[in-house]
Amino acid sequence: MNAFSLPIHLRKSKKVQNWSQKVVNVPWSGEVSIYSLVVLLFCVAFAVFWAATRQESYSWVGQDTLKSYIIVTTMVG
């Protein structure tokens, strides 16, 4: 998600440009931009929510979203 959302948001907002340039030191991976950290936390929360509700009738939306990002990521990478 970070690879897709960063270019879109960088063109739109000056605040996001500042977030993408500021870094924090994370123990397990070193220096990471604040924007990447926020996107990572959102992605983890989204995946955990989907995993907890995957048996519900509305969970297909989350599954399709996750599949789309995985497919595009493998095509780009």
C-alpha cells in the first residue's frame, strides 16, 4: 500500500511531503519515514480486522482489497 499511496499523496499535500521526509529510528529496521510507519500500522490494522471478521458476509471487500494490492505489488516488483 505504501508504494501506491505515497506518490499520490506527495502530489496532493505539503503535509505529507513533510511526513515522508521526516524519519524515526525503529529498533527492528533502522530509520523509517513517519509516513511509511503510519501506512504500515494502517495495513496491519486492516489485515488484523479482516482476519478477525473473515467469516462475516462483508469480509469479501477486505479480501478483494488485499488481493488487489498483492497482485499489483508482484506485477510491479
